[in-house]
Amino acid sequence: MDKKRNLAQEDMTTLVKETTLKDRMMSLFDEKQTLIARYDTPYIAKCRQEAFAHFKMLGFPHVKLEKWRGTDLTHALNLDYAQYLEPFQHDIDVENLFKCEVPNFETFLVTQLNGWYTYRTYALRTLPNGIIIGSLAKAFEQYPEIVNKHYSHYADDSSDGLVALNTAFAQDGIFIYVPDNVVVSDTIQMVNIIDYDQNLFVQARNLIVIGKNSKLTLVQCDDSIDHRVSFINSVTEVSIGENASLDHYKLQNKDEQSTLVNTIFFDQMEGSQLSSNAISLNGGIIRNDTRVRFDGPNCQANIYGLYLMDKDQHIDNQVFVDHAKPHCESSELFKGILDDHASGVFNGHVLVRKDAQKTNAYQNNKNILLSDKAVIDSKPFLEIYADDVKCSHGATVGQLDAEAMFYIRSRGISESNAKMLLMYAFAAEVVNKITIPELRQRIDDMVKKRLRGELSACDQCVLHCSSQEKKVKFKIDMSKI
Amino acid sequence: MLSIKNLHVSINGKEILKGINLEVKAGEVHAIMGPNGTGKSTLASVIAGREVFEVTEGEISFKGKDIFSLSIEERACEGIFLGFQYPVEIPGVSITNFLRTAVNEQRKYRGLDAMPAAEFLAKMEEKKALLELNTKLTNRSVNEGFSGGEKKKNEIFQMAMLEPMLSILDETDSGLDIDALRIVATGVNKLRRPDNATIIITHYQRLLEYIVPDVVHVLFEGRIVKTGGKELAVELEEKGYEWIKKEI
């Protein structure tokens, strides 16, 4: 309530300042168009111009939009940011920054530094089994038949200002193409690093195309090295082919100066499977916008999320599942613990279209609030136009169970450890959905550390940045893919 | 070991216990019997430290210490164990993990090092065998999806692992079939030692056929109205609680 009043009072100034950043973005686009579009093919140039027109119309999102009611970007949009419009010149050895902290966990690592794909020798590689992996900018030019078929086809920029802004400015990012009938045995790990000595606005863009009957595991990490303010506006498009399957994880452990809007579009063809799990452990403002569209029958999508937030951190999970075709199943489970002044939003929207008979859709959001200052706005929402469907939704907000606390303490376990045990047990339901045992173990440890207050923003899932001597060379074994 | 003097307890302004006096010595088994709603479970909860109750008068000392100055967990570490009438389900926490945490926190309180993993596992195996507990049960979450009998066996299993000085078993016999009752009773009997004590809270005399008490108390309307030997339980079973009502 208080929050709303403040917003109303600030409305005038807010609008003026928002326009300012929008204006700056627009003049930047006009002035630097040649530079921004230097890797464009005619198709990309067309997407860019259309998206720019949309951004001009839509501007930045604000709290008066229904989908943005709970997440206020005013402060983040009030700051000055630099944008990197040329390939990032870095003298640091990015590969050397990484240390895979997950024992026995073989990953193929691809990195973005301030939005730009980082590499030593090849901007784009084709591996023996036909997987193409590397820089999106290079893919524009080298693989127009793939890019033109998928790029900007799923990311709708006509109704979302940030997606429009991303498409208008996107220059590079990660491109992954898995041909038909390939099971990618190693996990591909995409790490998005921000390291700069000024406030930075990053338009990260990724395109992932998975062919028929193929299988891919993807871990998407959002990390930041420097403690400068950053705004990451990330858009990822994923096409999952017929009977293909994708196991997708998002790990977010950001510093509190950062704003991260991570929008991901999954397009599923007939018989495909998706499991997506977003683990948010720290961050300033994090918004995960996950949109799934079933473009064929017999698809399945499991969308999970866990968020552990405290201090003034804010988490917003938006999920939209479009049951456009019959015989598909979607299941959502989001769980969160909020302490101090932390705030959260869960907005789950399942749309079951008229012809999507035999749809199964489940939504569940469970929250524990540890302080009376923490808030959660939970809104599971079903919109159904078919008549032969099974759908359910639920949301709970509560404190730690007093009966369980008494039971645990009566065995000699201290109050603080009893709380830990209950919080951990609450989180475990989502952690246990992780199917890679080594990754599950690692996340499990991170969750425990987070709950004990021992996880810092520098204690990353994959990289260790704190001291020189601790840096271990991360080896990529190409032969394993 | 346990000394309760003139204990008065209220909840939401309503007096439940109206002056309880009870002395339990090491090596003894006491049974507290009485009809439903007379304050038996309240007494057990207050000893364990449940915070919803208000102690308005009286004192409880355990091994000479005033227990009202101790937290729930400190009482447990001092050696008080409560077997719950309705054990709580804790999804996501395995029994093994739960007990290892409990055992080691109690050891820490007593100035001991954590129990080595191998020793802990061996002890678990020994106590599981004692209670004829399904070996797979301990990998499951605490009480989650357990049958009534499994929950009660799990309470006794925890008691066996924690080796308390004073065990208070609150209606442990309720909801048990005859086989489970026999197993639970055998467990309790095997765990009896000259230096520990047990308080059995029960509505029926049935459990007392297996665990023979030294002293039987009848709790009625917040007061202990009658105390006797094991024959009192038999008499109660024959005559019913109406008999007590008439006597007072």
C-alpha cells in the first residue's frame, strides 16, 4: 500500500526521467546506426528497423502496465549507462577467469562479456557432429538460412518495450544450432559476464535452434564481476524441433547493483519436451520472463523456479504458456523464501486456446515470508477456451510452520538450525527437479550456503573471480562433443 | 529427576492444569491416565517447552535445574524427550539427516565432538533392528506419508537414538495395532535403564500390559486425583473413569 502511494507521488518526475532515457536510447540509435548495423544482413536490418519503431511507440515498461505492476524499474532507468556498440576489446583472458566448481561436471563453455561473444580463435565453430556454436553476429552472415527462419520469429517485439529495445540494438550474443538426430552429451554452459568500469546497459541476445529428435542440456548463468551498476536486457529465442528435448537451467547470483531482465521464448514443435529451472539466489532486480508456445501436439513443458531473496532484493517470475495445440501438458512450480524488505512477483498465465483439447496445465507458487516487511504478489492465472481440459492452479504464502519448529527443536536442534532445516526442505522440492546429479549437488550446496548467509555474489556457480592465485584454467575438450 | 510442584497452566486465559504435583525418580516408569481433555497432553507439552501455554504458577525442575529458564532445545539437550501424539511431517528432511543433526547438536551441548559417520550409521542399524523398523524408512522424509504405526515407531526410534534421561510418551499407543503395540513396548522396555525414567501418557490400560509401570496417576480436570501402583490401572480399566468421578 505504501509503495503504491509513493509511486503515485513520484509519477510526475518518473515520467519525465523515463522519457529521458528513452530519448537517449533513440538518439543513440539514430546517431550510431551504421555502427550498430555493421554486421546486419538485409533480414536483420529489417528486424532492427521494425523493432526500433515498436520501441519508439512502447518505450520502457512502467508500473501502470498490468504485467509490470509489481516491478518498478524507475530507479534503474534513472541512471546513466554506457552501451558497447563495438566488439568488446578485452585484455583479460576470459577462459582463464573460469573455474568449473562442479566436480565431475563436464561442460562446454561459451561466454559473453558485456554482451559480446568471447573467443580466442574461432568466432563460430562447427563441431564434428554438425553442432554450430559461437557468435550470433557471425551467424547472421554465415547461416542466414537458419537465422532468417528463427531470429525474431518467437520474440514478439510489438508488445514488449524491452524486447523491442533488445531487437533494435542487439548486435551479438550466443548462437547454438543442433542438427537433427544429435544427442549432445555434454552440457553447454552459457555465461553472461559483466565487467566494466562504468555503468553498463547490455542488450544480450541469443538464438538456439534444436533439430528434430535431438537433445540438449543448457545452463545459463548470469554473473557479474564488477560492482558497477548494470542493466542487462537479455532476450533468448529457442526453437525445439519435433520430438526434441531441452533441459534448461538458469542460475542467477548477481550483485545488488544489477538489474536483470531475462526474457526467453521457447517454441515447441510436435512431441517436444522442455524442462526449465530458474534458480535465483541473489540480485538487485531480477525479472525472468519465460514464454512457452506449443506449436504442435503432444508437447510437454515443466517450468520450475526457486528464489531466495533478502535485504532489498526483488524477484519477478513471469510465465506465459500458450497451449495453441491439443494434447500438451504444462506444469509450473515456483517456490520462494523472502526475508527483510525483499519483494517478489509470480505471474503465471496459461492460455488454452479453443482447439487445444486434452490440455493438462498445472500452476503452483509457494512462498515463505520470513519478515513482515517482505512481500510477494502471486497471481496464477488460467485463461481457458477449450472444454476438455484439466487445469489447476494454486498459490500459498506463509511463515515457517510453528508445529514443525517445535517438533524439530524438541529433538535438541537450535531454533536457527530448525529454521534452516525447514527452509532447506522447502527449497529442496525445486532443487530435486535438477536431473544432472553433479549440478544438483552443486546447487544444493549453494542453496545451503545462501540460507546460512554465506553465499556472496562473488561465489559464483562456475567462475571464481576473487583472487589471481585461485584462477584455474578451464579446459574445453572439443572431442567430447 | 523430575519434580513438579503446584503447576498451573493456562491457554488463552483458560486454566487447563490446576496444581499438579509429580515426582519421578531415576529408574521409574510412571503412567498418567485419565479421560480425554483433562490436561495430559498439556502437561507433556509444558515439560517439553511448547510456547503456546502460559505457566501461571508453580515450578518444574529437572535434575535440580529450573526448566522454565531453558529453551525447548536446551531441555532436549538436558535429556528430556517428548514422543508426540501427532508426529509432525517434515517433507524434504530425511530421518537420517534429521537425527544426525539432532544427535550432534546434543553432543555439542554436552561438550562432545560430532559422532563419526560410521559410528552414527552403526547405531542407526542397531536401533532399527531393535524396533523392527523397515530399513528404507530412514531414507524417507521425516513422517511424510507414514502410516500411523510407522509414525509412532519413528518416535520410539528417535528416542532410542537420542538416549534421553526422561522420556514422555504422549498417547504412543493410540492408533497402533497389536503387533505395532508389542514392538513399541518391547523397544521401550529394552531402553529402560536404572538411570533413566519414562512417563507414559495413555487413555487405556492396554499399553500397560506390556510396559509395567511403577506408579500410576489419574489426571482428572487438571489435577492428579489418585496415585497408586500398577493395580490402579487394572482397576480403572474394570471400573471406568466414572468410578473416579464418583470417588471425588
